[in-house]
Amino acid sequence: MRTIQWTVEYGTGMLMLDQPPSNTMTMDFFREMKVIMDEITAGQDLKAVIIFGNGRHYSSGADISELLQHVDQQVMLENYRAFAQLEHLDIPVISAIRGVCLGSAFELALFSHFRICSTDAVLGLPESSFNLIPGIGGIQRVAKLAGMAKAIEITLRGNTFPAAEALAMGLVDIVVPKGQVLDLAITFARVLPWNTDKVNRQFYLHKYLNQLHATAS
Amino acid sequence: MENPDSITFQVQDSIGIITLDFPPGNYIQVPGFIPLQFLEQWLGSESIKGLIITGQGKNFSAGGNLERIFEGAGDLASISQLVEEGITLLNRIQDLDIPVIAAISRVCFGGGLEIALACHMRVAAENALLAFPEVNQNLMPGMGGTYRLPYLVGLPDAVKMMLGGDMLNAVDGQKLGLIDYIAPKDQAFEFSMDLMQKMTHDRPLKVIKSIMKSLKNSRVMSREEAMAEETRLFCSLAMDEAERRKSEELA
């Protein structure tokens, strides 16, 4: 793998986006993502998956100029399916978001079951400002999480927004200082029950995540 | 074509503005208050990037003119026809592939609230009041409100609003999820115009329509169908953009 570091620590799959400084998502990244997803769904014995970026940022999103040279609907659909597979896993998938999380990277985070975000994170779907639209399911996810009005506003304006605003819109679940983001994700992954499909996610979210946050700070 | 009664249409900076124009209450004269051919003609222009529905004067709308409904009493077919026209019109507005904002000032009751619910975004002035008072006349919301309201606020609060007939203010409306943005007192239109410009001013119409179509698909299609359509729209825009960048390099 050249763009992702995939390791398993104590039963938790650690998926690190690894093209610093901004962990841009290239064609290679999407290919490698599919390989990892196939590995996980083929039954690798995991309790949780944590997605995060190497260094200061989660990821600045897709490499637009590369993408424009290889426009292919089939590839786009496969990219979407790789992301959507995450959501369908019966183990919790947690995105630990620090720094920038834009475009396709935000779409990836939106397919996680939980989004733990640093206070200084910057999020958004800026595709419309490049005369494009979010193309990997972000539109659908934002509509579901934040409602139609906010979905229209953020996708059309293409503006970036801070973590606090994302929290208010329901697009992330909790905001903590950046030094605590990854630790909180790891601790959370370990206390979560095996199969989140069988539990009420909101219940665990409020009960454990806020408790953990209270003890962490 | 002569414009329909008590409704005016104008275009300002590429934004279409439909005004419910029968002050002070801006009562909706018939459920199908805009004949569809007018709507299509008004919005047919390729330059219109968004639509704002607003009320003339202080109020949005105090609701439907019930006299017209009661005039038809005894004739179920003609009442059904009137209501059907209203439902078709509001469905058409909800399905538009440009953003539609309801700019709600002060009174927004009954049929007025039905119109606001069919819009994609609801901006209410802080002194706005919202209600479905139909129950007080032994009626019910009849233009899709019973379907749209629970989608936005959940079933318990929808039941409470429609059976209680009580008024809500803008802040309570926002807490319920009925109102998306609160504007200063009597500034709903100005706020809506500003929001609409921020969303559409720098955007080509094709981008706007692609996003609105994808959002609509999220409501009416399975995820897999919606994604097939979304990636198709994406690729079409990407081809355009690749072409544009190429010709820019050559120039």
C-alpha cells in the first residue's frame, strides 16, 4: 500500500490516510481502499475500524486534476461502493477528524458510523466551487444527517465550516481538543459492543462518548 | 397569458420571486393558486437560478380562502378537483431542480404553511407565527401537509400541531425542525435573498440543477439508484470542467 497504512491493533483496524501533508485522495488511494474493504468484508476478525489522517490533517479530498483526466462513471460508482461498504459493516467505524476534512474526504467520514472531530478541524464539500458536485454519496448522507435545507446550503455554497458548526448541523458527533481525538476514538472503539446494528447507536453515543469526553478533559 | 389572481412574479438578479399578493392576509384564493403553465413559463428561462416565495406586506399568508371550498359544499367531485390542483402544484414546486426558499414573515397559517412546507428551505422572521388551524374549522391540512410535516418534525409534534391547531413562533418552529433559518424581525425576504445569492451567484445552472436533482433523488430513490444518477451527473460536469480547463490552457 502506498497511500494507506492499514494495521490492526488489539482487534481494531487502523486505517491511516497516508499521503502527507494533506493526504490527498488519488486514484491509487481509491484502488487501495477497495482492496482493504474487500479484506475487511471477507471476514477479517475485527472489533472496530478507525479512520484518520497521517499528520495534522484528515485529508483535503480528491486530487481534482488527476480525477478530471480519468472521468469514468463506473470507477466513481465503485469508489462509492467502497465507502458505502464501511457503513454496512457490522462493527463500528469511527472517523477521527483533525485538521482539514474536505470533499471526498468528508464523504468518507460521512460513511463512518461516528465522527469524532477536533476543535480546529475544517470541514466542507467545496466541489461546487470547482463546477462539480460531491460524487461519492456525500449529498445523500448530508441530506439524511442535516436535513434538506442545510444540505442545499453547504453543497451549493461549497463553503468550509469549523467543527462547532458541523456539530450544530449534526454532521459530526463530538468535538474535542485535537490532542484527544485519536485517543478518544481508540478508547471508544474498545468499549463499543461488537455489533452496533443490534444496539441503539444514539444511546451509546450519548452514554459513552460524552462520559469519555468528560473524563478525558 | 394574464397573471393569476393575487399572485405576482418577478425576477431579481437571476432569482425568481413569487409574491402572494392579496394583502393584508394574502389569502390563497384557490388551492392551485398558480396554474402550472404559469409556473413553467415563469421558471422556463435558463437564467433563473433559484426561487423565493414571499408574501406582500407584513404577512406570508393567513391560509386558504375557505369560502371557495365551502361554496362547493355538496359537490365532492368539484372540491376534490380543487384540492387535487393544489397538491399537484405544491408537488411540482417541491420537485423543482432549483432551490426554493419560503421567506416567512409574521402570519403563516394553514394553506400558507402548506406552501412553505413544499419549499426546500424555510426562513422565518423572528416575529413569524406558524400554525395549522384547519382543525378549528373541522377540516385538516389538505395539500400535503399531513405528509410533509411529520417528515420534518416527527410524528408526535406533527400530531400535536395538526390536532391542537396551536400557533408556534419562529424559535419554537426552529427547535422542531420546521424552520431552517431565523431572520431579524420583518427581514425574512432580505435574509432569503442574501442566502440565495450566496448559494447560487457564482454557480453555473448545471451545477445547481445537478445538486438539486441528487438531493431530490435522496428523497425518492433507493440509495443505489440515486448513486447511479449522481455519478452520471458528476461525470457529465467533470467532462465539461476538463474541457474548460483544456481550452483555458490553449488560450
